[in-house]
Amino acid sequence: MNYRINKQFPRFGIVSMFFLFLSTCALCAGNIVARIDQDTITVQDFIKEWEDQERPELSTATTAESQQEKREVLNQLVDRHLLFLQAKKERITVDPQLIEQMITVEKANYPTESEFIKSLRKKGFSLKEYREYLADDLRIRQLLLRHVYSHVTVTDEEVKLVYTLNSARYISPEKVRLRTIFIKVPTTATAEEKGEKLAKAKLALMKLKLGSAFEDIAKTFSDSENAARGGDAGYVTREMLEKAPEVCNIAFSLDIGEISDVIETKYGYYILKVEGKVAARGKSFWEVRDQIRTELTRERVTARFNQYLAELRTQYSIELFPENLP
């Protein structure tokens, strides 16, 4: 959203301005979804934000749940506009050269400058408007650095305390190293086609039982992405196999070196070989120290951010017009 929503009026005479106001006030009233002090957020601003978030089509968003979604998006727009206004109030500035550097870096992702400009147009920006958008975004980042991030600290002692109190949470799960042969069965396959796929899987299993190397059979028979690696799927956890519970149950019941029978799933047929096992174990403090620090920091930043927004909401006059939402 371009935060410079309200443009300066041309310098009409007082009488002309009065008639202009009378002719447009009815239209404007229905086009405003929020007012913050003298600034407004329009229906067009809301629609752009809704589409940017890839929400459902507005024409179909009529349920109570989607109405709640609309209120959430509206409140997000208000919060962002509050941040913009406060950054402006605190006279936070941005180095124009930094903006140009950012644009130069982004241009490098496109074969030509015209392609870059075309991509901006798809997003609803001219190059000038995009510069303004980047500048506003950087101002808000500086504002948050000043009032949110600089207020958040996490000490080593706090990290250690969290680990001590929650060490049971930090578990390295049980893993098995698998090689797989996968014979894919399309969802549209006929009974005859399914029979052909099963016959192929049984032929692969027979060759394995006659002494063929699993790697060779996987390269020849498997439809999996890991076929070129001889079916090597690496170490997997139960969670990684949760979409195929039949495979999961057998994978963790096989002994090292053991090969499974043909396993039928909704995706197709599998043959497994277990090549290694790692038992579940508790992780050491040093393994999870950075994870805990990141989690604590994220929680505190979120809490401070919400607190700061609540403070800003008391400093500005805010009116919402949800009845004007599309």
C-alpha cells in the first residue's frame, strides 16, 4: 500500500472548493474503510492488500468467517498506517542512495529494465511509487528498531533456564536410514493398470531375493526422485513418513539390512530396505541453545510489537467503517 493516500488539493477558490466537496463527499464517504486523524484508507487500498495477501476471491467472501478475515486485513492496514504516520511524526529519514541500491539489486533479477518496470506495473506501482514504497518501508523498519527491537533482550541465563525447565521437549527423534523402490500408481489408473504396477513391484522384489543389489534394482525399477541415487532416502523420522503410515510402520519395524515385502499405499507400491538406525535421545544444551534464543526473541518481539501498536492506537484518532468493505 502506498501510505501517501491523501493528496494535496489543487488551489481552487473557496467557492469552487465548496462545490467540489459537495459533489464528492457522498462518493468519498462510501469509499473510506478507515480514518486515522486526517488520513484515510480507501476501498481500493483494502482490495490491493487483500489481493497481495492472496486471500479468497472477494466476490465469494461472504461467510461469517470471511467477514472476520476482512476485519483482520482492515486492522492490519490500520496498524501499518499508524506506523507510517509515527515514522513521519518522528521525522525518520532514509538515504536516497540506499533506495537506488535496493532497486539496482532487484533489477538484476530481470533480463531488461523494461521487464522490471513491467513487473512493478503488475504489482500496481510506477517506478516513482515503488521508490516511495521502499522509503516508507525502511522508515517503518527504523521505527520498529527504535521502539521494538531495541527493547528486547535475551540473556544467556534465560536461555539456560528455559532448557533446564523444558529439556524433555528437546528430543532428537528415532530415525532409520532407508533405501526405497517406489512404483507409482496414478489415481486414475484402471484395475488392469494397477495389476501391471503390482506385477512390476513383485518382479523387483523377486530380483532382490535372488541376490540383485538394491541400488541396481532401484535405478531400474523405481519411479522415485531418489532412483538415481540407488533409492537412497537418507535418515527419516516417523514425522517425515506420516503421509504414508503403512510405510512408516514397516520402516521402523525392520532390522538393519532387512528388505520389506511389497507395501501397498494410495500413492503406489513401495519396497524398503533399512540400512541404519538411530535411537531417540535428548539433545544437549549446546545443540538447542540457538533455537531457544531464537524462540524467546521471537516471542518477546511479538509481545513488544503488539504493546507498541496498542500505545500508538491511543495517540491517534481511529475510525473504522466496516460497512464499506467490499
